[in-house]
Amino acid sequence: MTKFFVAVPSHRRPESVETIPIKPNVWVVNDKKDKRDYLAAGAESVEVSREPWPGNRNTGIDLALREGAVCVQIDDDLKGVYRVWHAKSQWKHVTEMPILRVAQEVWQYMCIARTPFGGVYPYDNPYWVEQRIHTWGFICGPFMVIDPRLPERFTYQIMEDWEMTCKVLSRVGCVARPDYYIVDHKYDAGLTRQTGGLADYRTPERDLHFAHKLVREYPN
């Protein structure tokens, strides 16, 4: 059985300790105050990132590498991962799945494709789900499986999951994404503003800045 290391990058959301669907190996936060707050909320292991966001994500990868494990990164607002079962246009049902069971399946496809990066379908609408393994698609931040031996690291402060997807596609040529899994999370593109996380940093101007940067660096 593959050894997994679950890391949750988080910022100013200690209440997530009670709502996260799996007990992670570590919460990675930005400062000592966050660490005290998360421990007080019941977190068993909290590490302070060595650098500001996206250092939280990079620290999680480095800790997994130290443990000799595959890194599973989930966002602090993740509600669950679900398997969509259907035959053509006839929906059967949607089943919530154990996080590590999904991670194991994604990892198996990563090994077959020889890619260090995998995940699940990036949207929560089962209508668009297909029974396929997508090798040229976006890997979304709420659920990512990462081979920690990957030499690449996150550098973008926004759209960092897009950045890593583009890096891996340009370097390796594929990712691994079973499109019959979907995520449910609290992120709502600003329709109801959350506090903490990137909500305290994200602005339309910064979104545009990193979008233009992404297009310039990865035009294909």
C-alpha cells in the first residue's frame, strides 16, 4: 500500500480543523500566531511555512519528501470528494469517497502515465463528468496528488494550481485526472466572501496580473 502524507495549507482558518473531511498529517500555516490558533482548535500537527504563500504548498511537499511518502494536498475548505456513477445520460448516484482511497487510485494512474502530478475533475457539477482518465487537464487546488520528488515548486501567489499544471505539462507532457471524481468545497469565486486563506489577498487586479503572467510563461 502506498504511503501518503496529507498536508493542508491554510491561513487564518482554524475553524477548518473541525470541518475537514480527513485528519491530515500536518497543517501548514504562515506564522506562529496561526500555529497557536490551529493547535488550540485541536490540530495535532502544525508547521509554519518557511516562506509566504505559496510556501505553504511547497512546505507540504518537502515534509512528504522527508517522510518518504506521496504528498496529498487538500484545501482547508474541502467538504469531500465524490464518485459520480452514470451510464450515458442516465445518472445513477453520487457517492462520497474516502480521501486516501481516491488518492490511491489517482496515484496508480500517475504511475501508469509516468507523471508526478494528478488530481480530480475541477468542478462540482456532475453533469459534465466523463468516465475517462484525462491526461491534459487542469489539476485543481482543493485535491492534488504530488510526487514529492518533483523538482518543480509553486511560485505563483494566485492561480498556483494552474501554474503547477502548466509546469508539469510542459516538462513531462501529461497529468493524471480521473474525471469521474468531483470535489465539493466552500470556494465560490467571491460570490460569498470568505475570510482567511487567499481571500484576504486576492483582488481582481492581482487575478489579472497572474492570469497575464500565466499566458506569457505558458503560451501553449
